Amino acid sequence: MPVEQREAITESFLKGRTVHQAADLLGLPPQAVKSRVFYGLHRLALALEELEEQESA
């Protein structure tokens, strides 16, 4: 996962910040944080699906 996506997810989910708080902290527009979180979570979901498929094979 790219660092940019990881940072947005960390600030939003793991540290419990709002999109606007994370955006201020990261120096980004709020929409950029939303986009990075969305695509990062999508990438994470795909990786977990792949891992589950490997474990069940």
C-alpha cells in the first residue's frame, strides 16, 4: 500500500481524526484524504481476499 494511503488511513481510522483534521495534519484538501482512504481500504480488502483464498487452497 502506498505511504500516502497508509497515512490517510492511519490518521482517519486508527487515530480517530475527522477527514478535516487529517487533511489539516497531512497538508491536503479533505477530498484527497477521502480518496486516499477509499482506495487504500479497497486495496486492503483485495489483499485480505487474496490471503483468504490462499489459506483455503
